[in-house]
Amino acid sequence: MQTKTPSPNILLSVVLPCYNESATVEKTVQAVHRALKPIAPHYEVIAVDDGSPDQTAVVLQSLAALDQRVTAICNAQNAGKGAAVRTGVLRSEGQFVAFIDADGEIDPQQLLPYLGCAINGIDLVVASKQHSQSNVSRSLKRRIFSWGWKRLTYGLFGIQVADTQVGLKLFTHDLAQQIFPLLRSQSMSFDLELLWAASHMGYSILELPVDINMLESRSSVTVRRIGRMMWEVVKLRIKGINKNHERVLEPAQ
């Protein structure tokens, strides 16, 4: 597989997948800038609007016009978080790449400690609500969902990762170039497919603590969505591995 070479001037690319985040994304971008000030100007922010019906695209274009470190990608149609992350990651030029939710629930200050672990040789650093040092504010509904999701994914995939779904992950340029062109999942099961692929391709994975303030008023966790995610996971398990437990992936279109 032909891959592009990272820019020697960009240490870290940060991808922000956005959907209906016009009220929050500017604050999130500013928080990323503050968090990455120690490595400035050697980073870039790639914000991807996933066909939002609100003014997210307008806000992103304004931010990009004011700061050359910010790139705005505005998709005409909604394709799912996985599609937005994949688009941003494949556009990135950093030696390391991260993606973080744009809703402001996760503190970007955690990017540099994660980056330090990657620089020291970890291929994929994963934020985990299950880590003993994590500081997480969430509802009972979300705790129950996380418990069930963990058992479902471990039973189907055997991944030795306690929490697959937190919207903060950081990885090497090599992993991004080798894995992301092959990922199929467009929606919330994207994180699981990424971890599954990385595990089976022999990349090292480390879970780290995370600070999250989950805003229940903005929660997208519904019974219908949980059912759809579980069906996607079952389909992924059926199609994704052959009898020798090797990845059977074709480049996504």
C-alpha cells in the first residue's frame, strides 16, 4: 500500500469530527490551541463537518480563515462520525494523529500526555473511562450502556481494551496510513473496528485515564441507536475476519 510521508514541520494533527456543533466547536478549537501551545506552531487542527444542518460549516470556515493551522472540511451530506474521522485522518500530515470529539466533553489538555506515550513507542493510545485514574461524570443510563457494550464487544472480538468508545485516540502516522484506508464502518462502531484492526495487525495499544464531563442534555444514546450499533457490530464480526483470524479488509470507497 502506497502511503504519504508526514510533514517534518507538523508533529501532531488533531481531527475534530463535528455534527451540529455550531455552539461548541469554536470553544473546542480554542481549547486545543491552549493545550498544544507547548508544541506550537508544529501542529494542525482538521475540523470535519459531517453535513450538519446548523451553522457548523460556517463557524469552521471562519476559524480556518483566521488561523492557518486550522483546516475546515465541510461535507455536503451526513455520513456518520466514522466517515468524518476517516476523512480528517487521511487528510492529516502530522507525524502523529489524534481525533477528539468536538462537543467539549473531553478536555484537550490530555493530548500532550498521550502524545508523549506515542513518541515513546506506543502505536495507539486510547482514552478509557474504565481506567482507575479517570474522572468521569455520567448518568446511570450511560454506565449501563458502557457495561453492556464492553461485554458484547469482548465476547465477539476478544479485544483486550476495556473501553472502545471514548472520543479521544492518538496514534502514529504509520498506523493512520496503514489502517484508515481499510476501515469500513461509517458510524459509532468505527472506534471498535479501528481497535480490532490495530490489534490484529500487531500494533501496540495503551489505555490512559481521561477527564470527561458527559452532558446528558446532549446525549445521543437511545434504545434505537444502541440496537443499530449492536447490529453493526454483529455484521462487522461476521464479515471482518477469515478462518485464520487475519484481517479481510478492502479499501473503503
